[in-house]
Amino acid sequence: MAISVTSELEKEKVVQIVNEIFEISSAQTQELTPRTKETLFALAESKRLITASLNGSLIGWVVVEKLEKDVSELGMAFVKPEFRRAGVLHKMLEEASKRPERLIIASYSSELIEFGIKHWGARKITLWQVALVSRGRFITKRLNPKTSSVVNKHLRDHKPLFVITDRRKNG
């Protein structure tokens, strides 16, 4: 299985990829907090949308959303069910780890949190610490009327977990 992972999307494929991510994430609100198409296009343009594909077909994605100058949030990590347990997520996370800023992982998945701790040396932090590091941006981002109902449902059903990388790569 030759899985391709990139944040450098081919311009002619961006519309197709964004539409597919939007459609799937809008239908998977129990797992994901969907982003608007405008947000997804902006993430793709700024190389903050990391995708995984197999034979040209999208099989997963991760977004890296800027919160502050040196802090971003890794979110909306998703791998299509038929490709899970094949290392797809780990490959996308490796691509994300090349980014120069500190990364916050906010997730309901203890597996994703443990990956951050084990492979990135991330440390667990509280929501309050996330709010402080992001200067409130982490919280205000979730007040978006288009996604706040999904966020509120997630918070009712699950306990979020948080980690942050302390390292900053040079170069």
C-alpha cells in the first residue's frame, strides 16, 4: 500500500479535496467538528491541510490551525474507516510534526493524545492552560455559530484531552 501524505496539494485537486472533506466531516459530526469550505480552502492555501491518499483517492486528513504566532492546533484528524490501523494517521502526524510552531492536540481520542506524548514528547495540559497559551483563541474559535452546536454536543458526550509540544524545530 503506497500511501502519499502531503500538505502541498495540487491546485487542480484542491476543490475536489475540500468538497470531499466538507461532505464527510459534515456527516461525521459525532467524530469531527466540521470546518467551513472557506476555512478548508484557506488551510489548503496556507499548507495547513495535510492529506493522505492512496492511488490518487483521499483516505484521510489533518488540519493545523494557527492560534497564535508560535502556537497552532492540530485538529480534525480523520482516516476513512477502511484505512484505519494501517499507519495512515501516524504518517499524517509525522508530516504535521515538521511544522515549526508548538502544536496543541485537543482530542477525545486517548490514542491521539498518547501518540503526541510518546512520539513528540508532548505534555498533558488543561483547558485553562490551552486558553492561556492561545491567548483565548482556542476558546473563541469554538464560539463560531456554524460549529458551536457540534462542539457543545461533543463536550456533553466526551471529555476532551489536551497536550502541547514544547519543542520548536529550527529551520
